[in-house]
Amino acid sequence: MSTPLLQRFKLSGGGGSALKVRVIGVLAFQLLLVVIFGVLAPRFLSWDNAQSILFTAAILAMAAAGQTLVVLTGNLDLSVGSIMGLCAYVVFDVASQHTWLMGLTVPFAILLGAALGAINGLLVTYLKIPAMVATLGTLSVYRGMVSFYANAMEVTSGELPGWIRDLATARWLGLSSYVWIAAGLVALVGLVLSRLPWGRKLYAYGSNPRAAYYYGLNENRILIGAYVAAGAIAGFVGLLLGAQVGNINSLVASGFEMQVLAAVVIGGVSIWGGSGSVYGAALGAIVLATINNGLVLLGVQEFYRLLFQGVAIVAAVAVDALVQKRVLSATSRRSILEVAA
Amino acid sequence: MTRIARKFSAELLLVVLIVLAGLWSAQLSPYFLDLNNLMNSAAFFVVFGLMAFGLFPVVVQGEIDISLASTLAVASVLFAKLSVSGVPVLVALPIVLVVTGGLGAINGLLVAYGGLPSLAVTLGTLGAYRGIAYLLAGDAGVTGLTDDYTLLGQSWVGVVPSTVVLFLVFALVIGVLMETTKFGRYSYALGANPAASRTAAAPVRQTRVAAYALAGVAAGLAGFVWVNQYQSARGDNADGAILFVLTAVVLGGVSIKGGSGRALGVLLSTVLLATIQTGMKLANVPGTSQTLVVGLLLIAAIGGPTLVQLIRNGVGKLRPAAPARG
């Protein structure tokens, strides 16, 4: 009995350590970036610049936290940028016209985002539309709705509620308020994933939907929940992004989904679902923000960013494929040994 | 007769919808049914149609390629660059098509041999190829193309613009390829059941790479039509066109899960989308609101049948079915 137990321990370590190596790999990549940019552009290593990187990463990390919930189930949400834009424009426009609503902008944005996310979830679960197609559709539908609503108008920064304008520029303990909000949100999502039953179910469903079904998990409830939460977070982040941008038109955050997905995938959340963490996604956001910042400091054309980002996505997924192979072979060997014992 | 009607029911529905959309557009503007207007409008959608027929075999195989519009941008910029440096168009055409076919093949190699999910791969190359296009074109883009590169956009075969003829020929080639060749049969088999195809010793990987390379060539041709029609090229050419292209494929009855769909359906759905968009343009619907309609059509095309089924079964009795994956 003792031998298989020992082997089991070792073999499960084989899969687990592959996952650990994945996170360490991202960390090492980040360090490498810091060293390279630090050598090439001396200004890169200043405290001001670090703050600017963190500020960029904060918004990306929050959006990536929402996306992580969906990607963990083995699906994805391409409409995140459109939800952000729609919530930012509609909420600020309504608030600028009805001043008594100014205090309620945050719950309003969260509710609106959650409703849009729920539509995504319903399309994927009840109408059984593949997530990629459903959210590609809602990407344009939501964007079309906001441009229809906006009618080529703008909400200027003067019309925004004063407190949210102050929030965008506020500093708490030397860091931008957004960085603290992002840290809080990422920690909250991380806790939900690791402590609440729903979080565990998300991983269970993502790693094996069929097994989760036979176990008795409600597929629809898990999936719709993930989309609603992702939508709510996107609505909230859209609000913060809008406050930072100032003058809001119907194109806010268009194309943002690319960066969000890149952050999630680079951060080690498996595109097959069931594996990865929200902290990894936040790390991915920091990596992306570092690349953006460094390339700007080096005076490299903006276009290289697209190229780097694209290559980074493919590279990260390729590494994930290797990790998945390791984990799968480790677990299948283990189950064979268990049967033998 | 009924058997034929049943086999082509999706196509018949599309024809009915095209007629309805045409009537609606004619209602909006007396100029819609003008032959010149109709042909000019058709020419505008050739670029999208070519990409749709490039995407069609890929989707039949159960995969996806969302990088096609970026490949188009690489092609259009390359054509413009070659034109400005004095390369004759007949030399440039094979060069660019080989390059874009290669870009497609890179997608295919990563999917087929790397075992990576096609969505993630082409999401990556969507950005990467767009970056390449920008790098080649520079900030301002490329203008001042020589006449031989823009000839096709200003010539007609009878009353039909040459670009439309090019599209119809390409559609026919893809249709014949999918219906009569080994590549076509393997594609349907692969989409219907990849594991069974592998067991049956079908050349799974080669067929996948071939489909992606073909899609790249189609995007290259679309880039050629682009420079012919617009006489210039920029890095952001056709950005976001994939929504229209994917909608055309899926609306044409090609299952997004692979294994089914016919070229005729894709052709008809391209015509339908073109008619609707032209109608909206005549009605002065702004561009972004047009994408709203296309997005709704995409969702309706895939979700519609399930919705009908749901209503028929009664939503109350609904139980989550066992997911197919796993």
C-alpha cells in the first residue's frame, strides 16, 4: 500500500509542478523584461515609471479578473470591451442629466454590466451558441447599441460626477487609487474562487464538464454565473476607465478584449478551462503593461506592440499545451496506479 | 421534388430572405434596383465574400480563423509597396499570394501540429499580422499605385464588375473543391468526427494546414481586390471585417462545430448580408449601427433553431443536457 501512495504523491507533484513552473516562467519573463528595459532605457527604472505601469496594469488586471472567471469554464467573453464602453457611456450620460443619480453610478454600472453578461450567459447556455460566436455577436451588438444611444455625441469630463473624477487622480499611500481598487478586486475574486463552493464548481466544470454533469453540478447556473460576474466587473471597470479618459464617446475600450485575453492567457489561465488563477491573470496584465511602457520609452513604434502581443499569446498557449500534456499524463498514470492498487 | 426542397431548405430560406431584403431596400430608395447601383454595391462586398469563401473550408473542418482580415491588410500593403517600387502586377500577384498562403499555413501548422486551439492561435496572429501590416505600411499608408494594380477595379465584363466575376469564379472553385475532391471529403469528415478521421488514416494534419493556407490565399486575393478598388493601402485595412465574414459563413448554414454546410449557402448568405447592408446604407443607418444588425443576425442564425426547439419543448421542462465535450 505504501509504495503506490508514495508514487501517487510524486506523480501528482509532476502535474502540479508543471503548473508551478508555468507561473514561475511568467515571473521570470517579467524580470527579464525589467532587466532589458532597465538597461536600454534608464528612465524605465524610476519610481514614477513604475507607478505609471501599475496604473495601466490596474485597469487591465480588473478586466482580466472578470475574464478569468469565464475562461476557467472553458469559454470566453469577447464582448468585454463593448460592455465596458456601453456602461461607461450610458451611466455617465444618465448621471450627467440626472444629478441625483450621481451617487448611484457604481451600482448602476455594475447592474447594467451584469445584465449584459447575463445575456451572454443565456446565449451560451440555453441557446447553445459557442461562446466565441455568441460574444463576437454581442461585441458588435453592444457596441452598436452604445453608438446608437450616443448618436455621435460625447460626455465631457466636466459633466462627470466630481467624486469619480477625483478618484481617478487620487493617490492613496503613494499609489494611484486604481491600483488599490484593482488589488482589492483581484483578491476578492481570488477568495471567491478558492473559498466559495461556486468557485470550486467553476474549476470542476472547466476541467471536465461531463464529469461535473454526472456529479450533479448545474452547468447552466455555473456558466451564467461566470458571465454575469464577468459582465458586472466589466461594467465597473468601464466606469473607472471612463473616469480616467475624461471625454467619453461611443468608442471607449473598443478593441480592449484583445489585451484582456492576452493578459489572461499570458498569466497562465488555460484556454481549455479548469486551470489557472486570477493572480496569474493579474501578473499577465503587469507583463503586458510593462511591455507597452517599455516599448514607448524605447521610442519603438506602437505597431510592435500588436506584434509582440500576438506572438506572446501564441507562445503562452503553446506552453500551456505542454503543461497540459504533462498534467494529463501524470494524472492518467496516477489513476492507473490507483486501479492497480 | 420534396426531397430536393428538404435538402436545400436552408438555401431556399435564404433566397426568400434575399427577396424580402431586396424589396425592403427598393422601398427605401428608388435607386436600389438601378442596375449600375446594384453592381457597384455588389463590388463593395467582393472583399468580404472572398474571405468568407476562404473561411468556409476551415469552419467545415471545425476550426476557426479570425486573423483573415489582418492577412488581407498584409496583402494590400504588400501589393501597394510592390506597385510603388515598380514591380509589374503579374509578378506581384503570385509573390503576395504565396506570402499570405504562408501566413495562413503558419496558423494551420500551429493548430494541426502544435495541437493548439485555433481560436487562441488566430487571436494571436490577428494581432501579429496586423502589426506586420502596420510596420510595412508606416503611419501614412501607401498611395500612388500604378495603373496596372487598379485596372481590375475599373473594368467590367459586360455590366458586371470584373471583381465580382473574380469572386464568383473563386466561389465556384471552392464549391467544386469541397464537393468533388479528396480535400473536400476529408474536410467534412474531419469536421464531423476528428477522432474517427484519424482512425481511418485520413491525412488530418495536412488537410488542416491546406485549409488554412487556402484561407490565407483567399485573404491575399481579397487584398488584391482591395487595392484595385481603393487605390491605396494602410495597416488598418479591413479591421473588424471578420464579424461580417464569419456571419456570412455561419448564416449560410455552415455549422460552427464543423462537418456540414455548402458553398451555395455561403454565396446566398453573402448576397443576403450585402443586400441588407446596402439597404441600411440607403436608409442612412450609421456604420456602427449596421454592425449591430449583423451581430444580431449572427446570433439569430445560430441560436434561432435552438430557440424554436426550446419554445416547442416548453421552457419549463428544460433540463441541462450532458455537455458534448469531455
